[in-house]
Amino acid sequence: MQNLTNQAHEICQAILQPGDIAIDATAGNGHDTLFLARIVETNGTVYSFDIQKSAIESTSQRLKQAEMNNVILIQKNHSQIQNSIPEKYHGQVTAAMFNLGYLPGGDKSLITDSSSTISAIEQSLKLLRSGGLLTTLAYTGHPGGQEETDAVNHFLNRLSNKQFSVKLITAQEDHISPPQLFVVQKLLNNSD
Ligand SMILES: C[S@@+](CC[C@H](N)C(=O)[O-])C[C@H]1O[C@@H](n2cnc3c(N)ncnc32)[C@H](O)[C@@H]1O
């Protein structure tokens, strides 16, 4: 059984093409950003956000080592996602990835929080093209993690099922607090 990070990658890989626009809402150490950058290739663009300078630096370093220069790194709260992405790409984004919680190897008290996470997810759903995907990997084991996971679940389950399909994948391993992967596909565009 593969882990949920790999599953999120597989799900996005199935839809992304060279030339696409993608978002990493939580850059962290840059693994997801690099994954997206490699698929969209040099004619595509990844917009990658993190609130922490150290995460942006770590991601930048990873991209440099891989010689990828198709990523716009943005050190901002992801609640600023919509106004940080050029308007010409609104409704054109193929995939948006969220990997919640804290920066591995960093300060564990700096974590994503429900209100900005929900705001960022809501904005990202507007930015997706029809058929586009949003993945959110949520962790329940750290303080506040269960509440954030419940808030994401509650928000996604209230979306119109004409406009979005929502799937929840739970880790199969013997976890006391299993991580959860939410996968949302936009079925119709904002104006349809
Ligand atoms: C689990 S890590 C992300 C892992 C990353 N995707 C990777 O591939 O290495 C979560 C990241 O979310 C960032 N973060 C926390 N709150 C945020 C916010 N409001 N806006 C943007 N990033 C935030 C943290 O700084 C941390 O780096």
C-alpha cells in the first residue's frame, strides 16, 4: 500500500500535462513543488506558496539542484492565493496541492490553520479549470490537526455535487491518527 503523498502525486500526474498551470499551496521542503514542476515542464508554471522564509529557501534550493526554473515562489499566507495568481490564469489551473501541518525538520508550532486553509481551498477551487483537481493531505496527529481535518471535511462536503466531486482516502496503515487525503475534481467551470 503506497503512502498518501504518493497517491496524491499519482492522482495529479494522471491529469497534468506539459504547459499546464499548477499550484502548491504549502511548499515546505519543495517535494510537491518539484514534482509539479517536472510534469508541467518548462512551458508550464507552478505557483508555490509558503508562509515561512525557511520553506521558500529550502524549496528554492531543491529546484536549483534539479535545474528547474518554471516555478514562481511566493512567501505569503496562502489565503492570498487568488490575488497572487495572474488573472489570465483564473479558471485555467489544472491542479492545486495542499499538504497541511508543519514544515518537516522545522518549527512544529508554525502550522497551517483551519481558517486560512479553508479560505485558500475555496479560492483555489475558483482558480481550477473544469476537470481540474485539488488534493489536500491533512494530518490528525498534531495539536489542532484533527480540528483542521474536520473543518476541511465539513467545507468540502458542503460543495455543490453538480460542480465538484469529492473523494476521501484514509491511510490504510495501522495509524492511531491516520492522515486523510481529500481529492476534489471540478466538474463544471464557475460560469457553466
Ligand atoms: C507539511 S509542510 C508541506 C510539505 C511540502 N508540500 C513538501 O513537499 O515538502 C506544510 C507547510 O505549510 C506551511 N504553511 C503553514 N501555514 C501556511 C499558510 N497559512 N500559508 C502558506 N503556507 C503555510 C508551513 O510553513 C509548512 O512549510
